[in-house]
Amino acid sequence: MWWKILTGLLISIVVVTIFLMQPPQKELGEVSRIFFFHVPVAWVTVLAFLFAMINSILYLSRKDPVYDTQAAVASQLGFLFAILATISGAIFAKSAWGSYWNWDPRETSVFILLLIYGAYLALRSAIESEDRKANLSAVYSVLAFITVPFLIFVVPRVFQSLHPADSVINSRIKIQMPFHVLAVFLGSLLGFSLLFIWIYGLEVRVALLKKKKHSQVEKKEV
């Protein structure tokens, strides 16, 4: 319980600090504050899909339905955070580049990622057999995650992008931010990561309870 309280305090302190400090980029002004939300949300998207892939591999090796449930929850949360990353990025794009959507390589990559994991969620909802659903979903999740590093980290750096390539680190792998900006950024990154783990744990418990209740109802009917 204590870490949940600390997570709440950390996020509260980070949010207050973000709006009290000077914008991280003076040229862009107030909209540059969204950096402290947009990047951590995008990071959590990758983290969630990684959780989904790991749980899918565990399911395929052990055939424990708990892992399938955990993979499904992680994928759902990853999809949600990907949407939040897209929305926050669009708000920044409107102010910085004059349009909410520019088909920039990063925007296009996230759009493709949403399609890939949207198909995963559609696959799960289309199959009634629990075993078949779990097996197909696990294989799909593992294959889907192979695209994540490529779409998030490789494509935007291979093709010319409107996004600043060195907003966090430069080509020499050196930190580009002043210490106070870096401290708030890392605090936001940690806070959002812990928030994801918190929500993930709650969602898994709820999903397992629903499955247990459904199983008990089916037994009574038989």
C-alpha cells in the first residue's frame, strides 16, 4: 500500500512542478510542457506491450490461463496509452506545426501500432473458445511486439521527421536537458510507470474475478 501512496504523491508533485516551472523550451512556450506527459505515456505504451509479450510467452510455455488474462489486460492498457500518446502528440503538433496530424514518421508509426493491437483486441473478441482464443492471441501478441521497437525507435530515426531527434539525448548519447528539467522528466517517467503497474494489477484482479464468477455460474447451470 505504501508504494501506491508514494506514487500518488510523486505524480502530484510532478504535475504541480510542471506548471510552476518555466516551459522546457522557450521557443515553443506553454505547449512544450506537454513533453512531460507525452513521452512518459509513450514509454508506458511500450512497457505495456512488453508485459503482454512476456505473459504471452509464459502462456505458450505453461498453458496457465492467468498469463493469458495478464497479456490481454496489458495489451488493453497499452492500446489506451497509445491513444493518449497520439492525442497528446496531436495537441503539440497543432501548436508547433500548425496541424493536428501531419503523417510524420512518428505519427504514422503510432497509427500502425494502433491498427496492429486493435486487430489483437478484435481477434480476442471474435473467438468464443477460451483455449483457442488464448493460443491464437498469445502467438499474435509475440509477433506483434516484434514490430514495436521497429515502429517506435527505428522508423522515426531512419526517415526525416518533424519531431526533434535529440530532445532527450543527442547523437553522442549525452543528456540534452538541464538538470531541473531532467529531474521532473524522470519523476514523470517513474510516476507514469508506477501508475501503469498499479492499474495493471487492479485490472488483472478484476478480470480474474470475472472469470471465476463466470465459471461458477456455468457450473451451477450444469
